[in-house]
Amino acid sequence: MARKRARHALGGSSTVAVCLVAVAAGLLIGTNAGVSGADDRSQGGLVGMVESQVRQVAELEEAGQELTAEVEELSTSELPPASGTERTDLGIASGRLAVEGPGITVTLDDAPAPAELTGDIAPDAYVVHQQDVEGVLNTLWAAGAEAVAIQGQRLTSVSVVRCVGNVLLLGGRTYSPPYVIDAIGDPEWLATALRTSPLTEPYRQWAERVGLTWSVKSQPSLRIEAYAGGSITLRYIASSAGVTS
């Protein structure tokens, strides 16, 4: 099924220099780890070991300076400009661009408190849990959502969703149910994924059993603002239920 592309505003930048810095940093971290983990006690006793470590550190510092100089040279050299499509895709994937287009809104909410608890249903079955939220989010990403927000906050690869009881912790703020998740992408495709995903199945079953809110509404137009946080490092949403992170 062909999915509709969202409309967006351009605002990305070149990432080649960043990649070079990351590679250089990785090399330095790896070599420094080797120094700290060395166990060379066979020659010269403690004094000999210290002298050997000092020499190795000096060599590594020199190598690090050479790598830094190389990175600076490459960072300031002229690079072929990325195409508009490449910059736009990077901006969307990183969350640095606002995105507008059709999508869906998912609402999760606690069930009404029963007048009397039965022995076969625990009290926490009536509230939305962290794994319930994560199941929806990971299903949306896997189904190709171009942008996702919860409680109005744009999610990125570094966003961490945590629940304490039925209170959501996100971006230094706390939220109570109902939890409203917006996703931009083909509405039919995303809704079908949520309806059939094994990640959302437990919540859907309990929604039928105890009255948890499970609402999926198609939206002809949604706007999800750009991520307003700090640096971004790509990864999957962590899951306490074992979803890849």
C-alpha cells in the first residue's frame, strides 16, 4: 500500500563533519580504554609499569592531536552539498523539522475504578502501564510513521518514556492519563498495524475486559512540531518488556 508523504519545512545541515568527530572520538575512547585496562607487571615492578603507562599515554595524546587536526581540516574543507531530499529526510528522522500531514491519534486511558475488586483481576490491571505506551509507539515506528508525539512532545531516537504507577515521565515533565499519541503517516496503514500488532494485543484484550480506553482516530491533517531538546543519538525506544533498544 502506498503511504502518503508528509509536508515539511526544510532546516537540516551537513553531518559529514559530525560523523568524522564521532569516529575520532570512538578511536580515542577505545585506545584509552586499552591503557586503563593494561596489566603489564612483568618488567620493572611498579615503577616500570608507571613509566610504561606514561609513555603510552603520551603516544595516545599525540595520536589524538593528529586525529583532531585531521578532523578540523576535513570539517572546513569544501564538501559536496547534500540534496534537498537528503537534508529533509535527515531533518525528519532526527526530529529537527516540524512535520504536517495525515495521520492518526491514539488515546489510552485508565479504566473506571470498579465498585468491588474481584479476586482474578489485580488492581493495576485497570491502569495504563509503560509497556502499553511503548507497544503503541514501537508499532507506529515499525509501521513507518514519519513523526510521533505523545502529550504534544515530539519523540526522537533519544526519547525515553517512563511510567511510575500511572504517571508518565517524559522530557522532564510528568503527565497523567489520558495519554494522547499523534502519528503522521498513512492513517489506514498505521491503524491496521495497531489493530494487528502483537505489541498492542495485551492492552487491547484488557481494554475489552476491564474498560481501558483504546481509541484510534484517523486525522486528515496533523502537525507535529520539531523536537526542542538537546543532542540526538539514534536508537530505538527502550522497552521494559524486551523491545530492542
